[in-house]
Amino acid sequence: MPFIPTPNGVEVTFKGVQNGIPIVNIFHVDNDDVPTESDLEAIGELFDDWLVTNWLPILHESYLLPQIVVKDISVENGIEFTKNFTPPYQGTGTNDPMAANAAMVVSWRTAQTGRSFRGRTYIGGLDNGVLANAQNVTTTFASDAADLIVTLLDALTATGRRLAVLSKYANGVARVTGLLTEIISIIIDTKIDSQRRRTAN
């Protein structure tokens, strides 16, 4: 599959793991200019600070994060900034873990409609202490999760960057260049969704 460059684009990958099974989360950032090495490092440090303060506290202690990778996707074979954590960062929840496939979903919204302008992030590795019942997390937990996501949006905006939805295809046809659209709102409800690839099968 040919590479599709994304102008001013930066990809941030959380390479988490739970009991040997990958839990990968990818975020896209509009850098507002051609990414430099110092830009990648600044973005990496911003995400590092955010995940320690906000991301890890909502996850079970079986969730480990040994590495994040920040990559320039404006050109093929773009430069990378990698942060390795030794020992790995770890979730803090001490109740039983939720099922490996269980996830809270963040739905990303932009100012435009259509599939090219919205996205989803599956937050896995949760602690079952956040459950209201077998199908839902508590409203308090959902509200807290929304707040931590808004914290990330605001932190990037303060640096002149934006968390964005990346579209590389429109109506099944590859774009010449990737399209980044700023995320302006989020939707988080209490329903628990499923991400099958995170199971041991």
C-alpha cells in the first residue's frame, strides 16, 4: 500500500501491553508546520506528562506502557522521537481487571460531518472498580474520563497544536495527501464496548 503523506502531521503511538497482549492507542496531531525534531520531542513530553497525570490513573495495574513513539508522517520514513520507560509505566487500579476486550470509547467530533471527519479511541486495560453493572461504567467515571480527554485537547491547543482526526481515504479512494481536521468536541457515554484484537485468541 503506497504511503500517503499528511502535511504537518504527527502520529503518537502508545505501545501498551496487558499480560503480553498489545494494547495500542494512536493519536494524530496537527503540528501547524512541518514537524522538526524539537517539535516531536515537545509533543512526546506533553503526552508523557498527560499520561502520567491522567491516563494511567484510570487503568488497572496489569496495564503496562513501556514505550511511546512520536513520528513525523508528513513525509515517508519521517523522523521519530521514542520514549522508553524502564520500568514500564503502569496503571494504578488494584481491583480485578476488566475483560481484555472491554473498552470505554471516546468518539471524536470535528466541525464537519461524515466518516472522514470523526474517529474513535478504545481505552482498554480498565479496572472493574469503575463498573456500575455488567454493561456500563459509572456516570462519575465517564465524566472523569471526558475531563481527562479535554485536558489533552487543551494542552495541545496551548502549544499551537491540535489533536485531529486523520483521513487518508474518501469514499474508498486514497487521498493524495492525508487530511487532518481539528477535534472540537468528544462524546463519552457509560456503555462498555469491545475490542476483540486485545484478547488472547
